[in-house]
Amino acid sequence: MEAFLARIALPPLVGMSSKERFACDEAAAGRRGHAPAPMTACLKNLEFARRVQKVGEFVRFEFSLPPRLRELAVLFVTRYWSAHYEWRIHKKEALKHGLGAEVVEIVASRRPPSFDSAAERVVYDIAASLLETRSAPEALYHEGVRALGETWIVELVGVIGCYIFD
């Protein structure tokens, strides 16, 4: 969606309709504290904007997948798509939540990092497989379930899908 953001300008607050302003204010009142950038394009359909923002907020702040693992997946997705805006935000979040600076730089260079943690390795491998082949082999799925459990696997796929959309 980043390519669209360069083309669709967020109307100035004074130029927003009351419904557009309500959608932005509702987003700003949430956990992010502001309306996220993808809302710029989504405001062309207000109900869509409100729902997308709520899904993104839920994925980012309410999933039980540990933030370090979530941010690793987000970094992989944002780097895969060269989504610079999301990368800048989530690089800070990844470092804040304990993902190593060396891992972040290796992901930035599009090389596979070495991981001490089986959970981090499987998050990276599943994200890479889903983006590069649009599937996860049976063995990788079972490895993921052993390392993360089914709930976190479902949440991981949700994170990946959400940030592909974003």
C-alpha cells in the first residue's frame, strides 16, 4: 500500500468530512496514539478504514505472540516488499523488544540470519517460505508447532498477512 500513499494525500484536518475526522480520531484514540499512515488511502472508504485500523491494532497490540517474534516477522515482510515507512517504525520496535541489531541489519541486507533461538529461526523460515513460495512445507509447519505452538503459528500467519496488506 506504500506506493498508494505517495499518490493519495491525507486531507488537511480542516478539509476532512466529519466522518473522515471521526475515523482518524477513533484511530488516534487507540493504542497507537495516531492514525496510521495506511489510513490515508483507506479513508476513501470510511468503514474499510475503521475496520482495517482495528485489525492492525489488534494484531500489533493484542496477539499473544511475543513482541520480539512479531517484530522479526514484520521486519521480514517489510524488507521483502521494501516498505520503508513500516521498516523504520518496526526496526525501532524490534530493537526495543530485544531483537539483536546484527539480526536487524542482516534482514535489512536480505540475507538469512543465524539464530540462537529456535523460535526466532522458525518465525524467519515460515515468513520466508510464505512470502517466497506462498506456502509452508509440512515439515516446517510441524517444526513451527513444536517451537511456537498452534496458537502462535496462527498469530504469526496473521501478522505476516496483516503487514503484507499494510
